[in-house]
Amino acid sequence: MYRQAIRHFLSAILVFIILSIAFFTLNNSLESRGFDTGVLAVGNAVLFAITFISFLMCLKALHTRNNHFFFRLVYGSFILKLVILAATAFIYIMSVRENVNKPALFFCMGLYVVYTFIEVNALVKITKRKKPVTGKEV
């Protein structure tokens, strides 16, 4: 079940790898334009990790017949994303105070949209080809 579903998530994995390589190879160029590559790399890693966890939670929710369990997992993944990303941003902002790198922070906000789009797109593809749930409940 998960092995086939992960194939739909490969685009997110590729985006993560390409961006990670780009942040380290274009370090000087990005810093000359005002981006902190450390913030970009950590933001990319946190966004990828939380998107992957959210994807797995929603994938598990798709394979259940219990409506309450489905909604708990879907809402749980949303709340998890919200809390972890808000806490990460809060910790970063409070730790550097006046030296917040706004371009990198806004770029990470854009990355959130990209990763969310990839996650939703993968889940939609899975639901379109999903076979009916048998008597097995998760």
C-alpha cells in the first residue's frame, strides 16, 4: 500500500533534493541577493519532513471505513502542520530578533505552498485510482 503511494510523492522528494543542492551550490549568489542559505536549508528540510508526515497520515485516512478515524487523521495532519510550522517560525524569529531574514522567510512560505500542492496532488491521484475498501479497517 505505502510503496505504491510513495511513488506519487516522488515529485516532493525530487523538489527537496534539487532545492537542497541548489541552496548549497548557489550559496554565494543567494547570500548576495539577501537570502540566508541556512534558513533556506532548514526551512526546506522542516517543510519536507512535515509534509511527508502529513502525507502518510492522510494516506492512512484514505484506507479506513471509520469516518471518525478519517476526520481525526485529516484534521490531525492539518493541526500538526500548523503547530510545528508556527513553532518553528516563532523559534527562529525569537532567536534572531532584529536580524530576521525576511526574504528567506517569505521563500519558505512559498515552499509551503509548493509542498502542499504536491501533497494534495499526490493524494488526489491516489484517490482516483483507489480500489474500494474491503473489510480491513486500519
